[in-house]
Amino acid sequence: MIYRLLVALVLAGAPLAAYADAPKPAKAGYDPYPIDITAAGDVRANGKPVTDAELATEIKALVAKAKDTTVEIRADAKVPHGRVVQVMDIVRQAGITKIAIATAK
């Protein structure tokens, strides 16, 4: 499949060097800070139950230690979209710029 794509790009005249800056796959040591949202909408930061205000405080402390941290928001599939967005906003306002999203069935 990749071979066909490369052949098509070459035949179309696309310079392959343009794709050299494509994002690299995650490192083997990828270890995001986990935030879980339960089906009831409750939040756990790194396994610990927290309120929205406590989450903001936790994330601000995390940013102070490691500014380039990735946060992974893992939400139950039954969580309303609005609640996930609300948690994302809290995380962003606290200073995190790298957010990954995952769902659980």
C-alpha cells in the first residue's frame, strides 16, 4: 500500500523531500499524564479522584515541573461530548498544549 502511494506521488511530480518533516511516531518511552473520565462524568487525575478545581491545580503543578508534558484524556464511551470538552478546556487553561484523547467501551 505504501509502495503504491509513493509511486503515485512520484508519478504526480510530488517532491518526496516535502514529506521528510512529517510527524515522527511516539517514542517507546511515551508516558502521558492520564486523566480518566468515568461514565458518571467524574474525573481521576493520575488515578486520584479530583474536582474540576483540583484538576486545574494538579495540571498547573505538572506544567511547572515539566512544561512539555502530554496529557491523555481517557473517557468512557458514555461520557457526553460536552464533559470531555470541559475537561480539555480545564487542561488547556492550566497550560497543557499536548492533549491526546482515548475512549473506553
